[in-house]
Amino acid sequence: MRLLSKEEFTIVKSSKNKIRTKFFWGQAICSVDKDTAKLGIITTRKLGDAHLRNRARRLVRELFRRNASKIKKSASLIVLPRKEMLDVNYQTLELEFNAFLQKLLILK
């Protein structure tokens, strides 16, 4: 369920479907030949030290895992967590993530 290769990331980055919210920045693409939704996470040093970047990645993975049943099977998604997400509780973050996915038009 992960984007692993540079080619997979490049394909998603070439899409015009981009959204920026308070907690996330992301791009998504849907292709008909996929059988499972895939997630790629990019964390830069702007986010903070290594432990903060790791925490952000864990949170995004958990949000994706819990909401995977709501996401189209043909979707590939790249998420860049933003610093503000580290300061809110999980329930707020989950609501914002669902709104983020809705704006990307990849929910079933």
C-alpha cells in the first residue's frame, strides 16, 4: 500500500490534482489498472527534527490505514505533512484528513 519507486512518485506528481490544507499538502491520481490504494509520504527538514518527521509519518500512515476502506482502490496519493499537524489532537486530525481526501476527490 506504499509508493516505493521514483517512477511511482513521478507519476503522481505529474497530476494536476493538488490540494493544500492547514495540516496537509497533497497530490493524487486515479488509474484504472490498480487494485489497491497507495500512499507516499514526503517529509522535509522544514517540518523539524528527525523525531518530529518520524511522528508526522506515523500519524499520516495511521490516518491512511484507518480510512483505507473509504478511499478508491485505484488512487495513488502523496502527502506532505505540515508543522501544524503536530500540535492538534488525533480526532481533529482525522476529521481534517477526511476533508483533505474529499477535496482530492479520491473517496468512494
